[in-house]
Amino acid sequence: VTGSGAEQVRDAVITITATSNITAVTITLGSDTSFTFSDTVLAGNDLVIDTGALSVTNDGVDAYDGFDLNIPTHIIDGWLILESGTNNLTVTVTGGPGSISIEHYDQWM
């Protein structure tokens, strides 16, 4: 994920669309960001993790109970910080496959 702005992005929206059932998703960035969603995302449904609003929905329904910041690995303030430049996220999916999109607006001073 590339951030082209001059400031950190803290409000990215991650959407994972299951093409077959997904039972867990873990997203990591570097050595300080790690979170997991552990619940079933049925084929054809979207898991949406809004890192700015701090919300999680599964097929449009609140699914925050399935979300976990992987403490002590997750040590940043907030859920996800994208720096200016290239950010190498690792997405690990149990089940699936699926597709992922990460939407954000570049931030400027």
C-alpha cells in the first residue's frame, strides 16, 4: 500500500471479500501492528475494517466482537498507520480465498 502524502494515514478502510468462506484474517505491518478477525465471513460477503472509525462489519452487521488487537505485538496508538511511501502489509487468511482492497486518502499538512 502506497501513501503519497506528507503525513501518516490513520483512517484506511480495509475490505475483504470472501469468494469462499473465510474463518480468520490476520493483518500485520512491520513489527508493531497486528490484528485479527476471528469469525466466519461467508462466501460473497464483505468484512470491512475501518481503522479510522475503529469499526468492524461483516456483511454490513457490527462484528467488533470478532476483532482483536494482538497485544503485545500490536503496540501502536490506533489500529493502522500507513506512512508516506510503501507500506508492506501481510494478510493471512484461513479459508478463502478472497480479495482485499485498502482505501485511503493521502494526508497533507
